[in-house]
Amino acid sequence: MNVLILEDSLEFIDRLKEIVLKGQLGTFLKLSIEAYNDNFQSIDFSRNYGLIFIDIHLNEYDGMKLADELKQRYPDTALVFVTADDSLVFQSLTVQPFFFIRKECFDEDYELFEKMFVKHYNDHYMIAFTTRSKKVNLRLKDIVYIEVVGHKLNIKTIIGETYTISKSMQDIKKEIKSNKLVQIHRSFLINMDYLYSVSSNTVSLSNGDVLNIGRNYKKDFQEIFQEYLMNGGI
């Protein structure tokens, strides 16, 4: 995912880059970060940005006006204001930003933003594949679990549909970058949001299916499950 940072302080750019790459986003997403501290007119608009951080005060540039232009160019992109002037929170709402990070409360605001963005990403991430010569676009949040069957995968959805695709488990794990999909067995990759209950050797999913936890996956899954609960399912 391409990330754009527009900020006149190089020191703050470095700080923001570090926390983005070392946090949850950098852990499960392959990020490419592009940053500008001046010459904002030279932004590469040919790139598709999934996340944009912008300071409202950009020296001689009007950050609010630039944010409005970015919003028009990238209507589905998460636009995040970062500023030292929190009095502009309400003014920024005219651009409909995804979030507002106050520099004086940076750590706590970023932590909340990160949780919200991970949920947003998981809810809106689309998977495109072909099954039986038919092209299908499926949202990540529609997938209950993925099962290995021979040399193919069965994708089980919350509405009861099953899609069969010619991919390996490793292929699908590389393709779908999300902390919601967790492998519990060499044959099963589950969506944590549809986890109903957990026993010592099995998981029950909200669609009624019960799956085995592989011996080699048990320890890692227990740790992930505890972290999932601690984070309130985010």
C-alpha cells in the first residue's frame, strides 16, 4: 500500500515514518512511504495512495485546500490530518478526514487511529479472483474461513457461498495482507471476527462449523487469540 506524508518538518516526518513502519500497519502490510516537506505541487498524482497524512499548516501552502484537492482525487483514500493546532478539528470536518492526530497528543492519538484504520482496512479490503471462468470480488469481512482441499482452496463465506480457487495456502496468505486471517491448521485459515468459541483442540465459528487446531499451530494461535481479546477484537 502506498502512503503519502505531507509535512513541513523533516523531524516529524521521520517520527511518523518510524511509528507507521514499526506498528500494526507495517507488520501486516507491505508499505511504500512517500514524503514531501516542500514542493507540494510536485506530488506524484499518478500513484494510488491508500493512506495520506497531511499537516494543515504547510509553510506558504494552504494545507486545508490541498487536502480538499487530494480528497477529490482520492475519494476512497483515508485522509488523516496531523497538526499542532487542535482548534482546527471542526474546520477540518468539511474535508471529511478519516482521522485527526494532534501533535501534542501524538502517541495516544496515533494508537487510536491505527486501531481504527486496521478495522477500516479489514472491512473494506477486496479480494479479486476467478472461479469457474467467473470473476469474483469478495470483501475480506465476508470470508469466514479458507480450507485446503487437494491442490485447491475453498473459500467459505458468511452468506453460505463457497468459492473454489486454484491457489495454495501460501499463495493466499501472501495475497491477503490482514491480521484478521489466522492459520490454525495446515488446512485452515480462519477470520478471527467469526470466532465463536475456542477449546483446547478446536474452534467453533459463527456459521456453526467446528475446525481442528493443528498441534504445530496451537501455541501461536493461543497467543494471537489472547491479543485479539485484549485489543477488543480489533
